[in-house]
Amino acid sequence: MADLATPSAAAITTMDANADTAATSKAGVSKPDRPDEESFKKALAQAEKELASVQERQKANKSKLELAQPNKDSPVAKRRAELIEERNKIKQLQQSGKSSRGQVMDRIKRLDDQLKTHITEQKTAKGRVPFKSAEEVQQQIDRLQKQVDAATMKLVDEKKTLAEISNLNKQKKSFGSIDDIQKKIDKVKAQIAEEKKSLDDPESRALSDRYTAISSELDTIKSEQDDVYKSLNSLRDERSKLHEEQQGKYQSVRDIKDKYYAAKRAFAEYEKEAYRIRKEKQKAERDAWEQGKRKQVAQQKLEDASSPAYQDEILTAQGLIRYFDPSSAEAKAASGPGKFAATASRTVDDSGLKGTRLAKKGDDEEDYFVGGGGKKKKGKKGRDSPASSSEKFNLSIGVIEELAKVGVEPPMNQGDVPAVVEKLKEKLQKWKDDQDRKTKENVAKAELEIKKLEAEAQSEVNGASEGKSTETARKPATRLQGVNGQADAGAELKQEKDAVADASEELSKAKIEDSQ
């Protein structure tokens, strides 16, 4: 029986590609281009960069608006409230130390009044004397005294000079009171400095500096609010423009993404559809091939089952009978002319021929028994019959195997041969009588098995249509599969042949069991 040819893996791949192109062309769908991912990333990065720039400008505009508008939740308003609260706390701290500071200030004020009084007295005392110090007065006294001691002056002038010297001595004594006043002034100044030191502590100075800084920052915030408030309308217009620009940039980003992913989905859908078409075509081809193979297997099974039952056993038994009993009817039928043997159309009269007749080739040769599967060797060594002597009784291996095939014990000597022949005749008659029944039974079994295989094939098809994987023994192993996960054609064909051989072997075993 001819084997059903299967296409190779390379041929299947080529046919798949052609099928994809033909199917898509027939459907009127052109193959879309694969989107360029690098170009998409560059365009998207540029669009996102422009969008981020607009968003930064929106944040700056929002900050200015919050600064201008009275909003308690704005960062500027919160900062201003924090500064005012901190300044009030500093005022409270300064107010708590105001009483002790006031006492110090009162003492400083009294000391300052004393200082002013002493300074006034000193100025008054210095105003009475034309000299700046007692040394100058003493120098003037010494100069006038030298003039008097020289006795060169007139009496009137000398009296005036002595009177002046007496007056200068009085003025010299007044400088002592001026020095005392200066000492008092220095003492009061030292007391005032001590009192001021008690007021000038680091904590108070730090509070005062912080108070000044807070006031300066509050003034700056107020100035900025005033400037921004003046341009509030322009800021609102800018906010509207920035919002429109931001929406446009955002839409650009969305358009780039939508275009890329739409092209990507279209390409993926095309690939998916092409894959589906390819798989459907492969499945159709595979189903057609498997259906043809099933038909061939069914035909082979029916042919094997329709052949006469026990045919091998009958032929083997007849051969053994001819071998052990050459005078039997089977031997005579085998040695006589066949049913369709040709008859001589004329007879040659050899009465007038003289001389020695030449022997034909094979006249002196004898044949060994041919059972079901072998011939006896020709020649001188095979001329002696196995049953020629009771002392020497030998059987060839082929005869023993044929006896074992039909389930008959081989004879041990010449005396066992008749019993063996009878057993063979009994089995032969039994097989002939039961041949028709057994043949019909084999045909029924084959038909039942074919129906079972067809039912299994149909269940596989139904399971595959539901998207379920129905792996059966008909599928080759992974190691026998070809490229792209497709089953190798030779592997499947070999597996089908093995299945046919297994079925034939089971039928032959059933025949032998029934014969026994």
C-alpha cells in the first residue's frame, strides 16, 4: 500500500509565509509598518521637555498670584503669619524684662544728671581763670617774681606786679577745686558705664537683632505684595495663556503616544491575524493528511481482517503433513499438476530414437519440506529423508519451528510421526471449519477498532476547536519534532507505520490464541 506523503518543515514554512500574504491580500488588508521605537522615544522626550517647561512657568505664575491675593493657605501668607507671631513673642520677652531694665535706666538717668551738674560746675570754674592749668599759673607767678627780684622796676610797677602775683596764687588754689570736680565726673561716668553693661547682655542683643530682621522681612513681603497687586490683571491673563499652552503641549504628548501605540497595536493585530491564518491552514492541511492516513490505516486493517483466517496456520499444517506423510492427499495434491497447469498439445513418439536418454536437470534432485516460510536445501546432502531410519531420526530447525508455530510437539522418533500427523490433520480440519466464522469476527473487530479510532479523531478535533490541548499518542514526541514546533513528517509517518504493525501483530496473536 502506498504511503501518504507529508510536506517537509521547510516547505511548510514557505507555504505558511505564502498563505499569510495571500490571505491578507485576499482580505484587502495591507501589512502595516512596524513603528520606530527610537524615533518615538526622541519625539516623546522633546514633547515632555516642552510640557515641563510650561508647567514650571505655571508654578511661577501661581506663586505670584498667591502673593498678590489674600489667601491664608498660600506659602507667602503662611510665612508672613509666622514672622508676625515670632515678632510678638519677642515683644513679650522684652516686656517681661522691662521692669528691671527700667530701674537700671532710672539709676543711669540720675547719674547722668549728676554728671551734667559736675560738668557745669567745672566749666564755670574754668571760666573764672584765664589759664588752663595750675602749671601755667605757676609759670606766670615765677616770671613775675623774677622781675620783682631783679629790682629794675619802678615802685608803682612793682606794687602792681606783687598784687598780680598774689592774685595768681589765689587762682592757683582754685585749680584744686577743678581737679576735684573732674574726679567726681570720672567717678559718675564709671558708674554709668557699669549700669549700661548690665543692660547690654547677649540674649537681649540677639532678641533685638532678630526683631530687626523680622521687621525687615515683613517690609519686603509687603513691598512685593504691593508690586504684584498692581500687575494682578496681567498675571491672570498670563495664567490663562499658560493654561492653554500647557493643554496644547499635553495634547501633543498624548498624540505622540496614541499614534505610536495605535501603530504598534495594528502591527500586533496583523501579526496575530497572520499567525491565526497560518495555523488554520496548517490545521486544515494536517487534518486532511491525518484523515487520509486514517483511511489508509482503516483500509489496511480491513484488508488484513478480510483475508481468510488461519491462512498461515493451514499452509504450515499442510506443509508439515506433506513432510511427515508423503503418501497423504495433501502431498499428492502438491506434487500433481495444478489446477491451471498447461496440457501438452501433442505427443512425441520416441520409439524410433536410439541411444541413451539424457537426464533433465533436477530429475535426481529431491526437495526438503517447505513449511510456511522456508525451502529445503537441494543437493546430495538433502536426499536422505528424515524418516528413512528408525535409529537416526533428525529434524531440521525449520521443521521444529513450524511445529512450534502450530502448537504441536515434535516427534522424538519414527514411531511418533503418525500421531503428529493425526494432530496436524485435526488442527487443519478445525481451522478450515472455523475459517469463515473467524474471518467475519476479525472483520467485525477491525470495523469496531476503526470506529473507535474515528471517534478519538473526532474528539481531538472538537477539543482543538474549544481551544483545549488534547495531546494523544498520535502526536510525535518533542525530540521528533521539527522547526517552529511543527511535527516532523517522517516521524509521524514512522509512528503511523508502527501503529499499523502493532495492530497487525495483535490480530495475528488473536488468530493463534483462537486456534489453540
